[in-house]
Amino acid sequence: MSRIIVVDDDRNICQLISEYLKKDGHEVEEFFSGDGLIERIKKESPDCLILDIMMPGINGLQLLTLIRSFSEMPIIMVSARGEEMDRIMGLELGCNDFLGKPFHPRELVGRVRSMMRLVESYQTPRTEALKPPIRAGNLLISEEYRKVQIENGPELSLTIREFELLLHFARNPNRPFSREQVIRQVWDYDFLGDVRVVDELVKRLRKKILDLATGISIDTVWGYGYKATVETT
């Protein structure tokens, strides 16, 4: 059973989401504002957070920034305004998925299921012989331990989707991929967001590897998509 926190100042929407999630077998806790949320998460982090943007007092984007300063827990953001800037800001600040209102609760449940499958694959230990880390430039990428480390340097802090994206490009250096190919090959369509989410993930990944002498870059293939360029020694 997954423990999920739903944060929305509209009590009717919050309770409707909670009912659908509970029917799907999740344990749900409701917050109608950001008051006390950070303290609650630090005390006992949930498996997933559903966070509304527009709320009185501290809003969802501000809460997201605070949460990402200490936790990489899965976060799905929702917004009634449906503005493109909300989506971009949410993804740049580190949410894992984004859903515009109005939406059917079943769609949200589907996205939660998808997120939980990713988390489970991240946490489940492998029983077969461990594969050696993939080398990409100065990065050592361990698929089994889901870790990325600069050779003789620090470990990178990546979200689940950032790791999957980097692993895909590291396995296929110099090969260009469209956004649709990335979603199909990396997540096997187990991702319900807009293909432009790939752009935001690439942007975030670039920021994390840009100044660390990693020896790998994610380059834009104009009019098509992206490819990884790996330095060779």
C-alpha cells in the first residue's frame, strides 16, 4: 500500500481525489493548504505527493522548491489555470509529472500507478549478477544501484526520470532521438505527460552535468530531438 498526500485548497476536489486513490488501494492523507506540510513530510515522507499550484498563502511552486531542498520524493502537480508557464515552472523546479484541471480522477490514479511502478523498480534489489557500471565520459552509471558518480568525484543527485534519461543517452552515444522515441524507448509509453516534458528533463539534466567536467553533453538536434556527445580519452 502506497502512502499519498493530496494537497488542494478545494476540499471537494481534494476529497474526490482521495476517494479514487483509496479505492485503488492507497493510504491517503489530505491537506487543504501548505500549513504544516513540510513538517509532516520531514517527519514521515509519503510515497507520492499530489500538489496543487494555486493555494492561498504559500503556493504549490513555493512548496515544491522547499521540498526539493531535502527530498526527491515523487511529486505530481496539478493546476486549474492550465497555463504553459505553470507546467514549465513546475518541471524546472523538480516535479515529476503535471496535470491540468479539469481532469478525470482516473487519469490521476493512472499517473500515480505509473509513478509507483518507477519507484518500485528503483527500490527492488536485483538478484542476477551485477553488471559493470556504464562509462560515459567521466561518469560511472550503475543501473543496479541507480547511482551516477563522477570518476574520482562526487555522486550526482538525480531524480528517477533524470536517471532513466541519462542512462538511455549513455547507452546510445551520438545517436539522435526524437522526443517521441525517448518516451517510447525509455518509459515504454508508461508516461502520460506531454512530449515537451522531455525538453524540461533535458534542461534539468544539463544543469546538473554542465560544470562538473563529466565528459558527456546532451545536445540538441535541431528540428528533431536530442543526442548525447561523449568525450573519448
